[in-house]
Amino acid sequence: MALSATVFKVELGVSDVDHGYYADHTLTVARHPSENDERMVVRLLAYGLRAHRLADIDGELVFGPGLSTPGVPDLRLADYTGRIREWINVGQPDERVLGKAAGQADEVLLFPFAAGVATWWRTLGTKVAGLANLSVVQIPHAPVQLLAQTVERRVAAQVMVMEGEVTMTVGGVDATFTPVPLQ
């Protein structure tokens, strides 16, 4: 018998001073059995970092089905015509996944976060350098590890962005860091 996803209810407050976006979002996040809490925290962070785009388009930012369905984004910002404005992934996919995404969306954003990002990027970076619509932003691993320890089935979280610095709060624990652009 296959294991089912664990459902999390998240109240996410976003205060993006850099983009003038302030909103609260009630989210339901399904965590695939093979997904760890670190990856889920980065998916929530990605939502908070990209939520300001909701003010720019008439559309929605939604979580994909996750690890259970390969070839789909972890988050997708689409307008109501179905056009994918942003294909957002977390982790360390290969160049085929990124190439496919680049062909289907206006922009592709990738948020790698684990300890081996530098080695992975040295191998992959040259292979995807020609993807003009790809942006890669590394999330430091230590804050992700800290925040992942606080995840519960019902959780309040905050993402604040000011002058490029991010403070994320999950379950009352704060972590402040600066994402590092790789491409």
C-alpha cells in the first residue's frame, strides 16, 4: 500500500518591503512521503519570495503536486488564461528538467538549498548558462535546517524581505539570511 501525502495548514504572512507587498495567505501544503521538512520549508519560502507577483498579474500562485509527479513545478504562477508566468522549483534538478521548464514558462526560478549546492552548481551551471529565462538563487542551508525543526501540521509562518535580506519565521523560530544569486 502506498503512503499518502501529509497535509499541512499554513498561515503565511508576507511582508515584502522591497516590492511593497503585504498580505496573509492561508495555504494547504501536501508533503509527499519522500519529501523532508527542509524541502517543504523552502517551498513555503519560495511562495513568500514570489507572492509579490500576484499584484502584477491576474492569476494565482499554487503549489504543484510535489515529488509524486515528475515534470511539474513545485510552485506555479499562472494567469487565468493558463499561461505559466513563473515555473518555480526547489532542490537540485538536472539540466533536462530545467530545459523543459524553460520551454514552458516565461520565467523559471530555482531555489537550491542543500549542503552540496556548490558542487552541484559547478557541474550544472555551464550546462544551463544558455537558458535566458532561468534564475537560480541559493538559499543557505543552515537556516533551512533550523526552520525545518519547527514544522508542525498547523503552523504560522512569516516571510519578510527588506533590502535583499530575508527573515523567515516558522513556529516562532526566526532565521535571517541573504539568498545568493547563482544565475
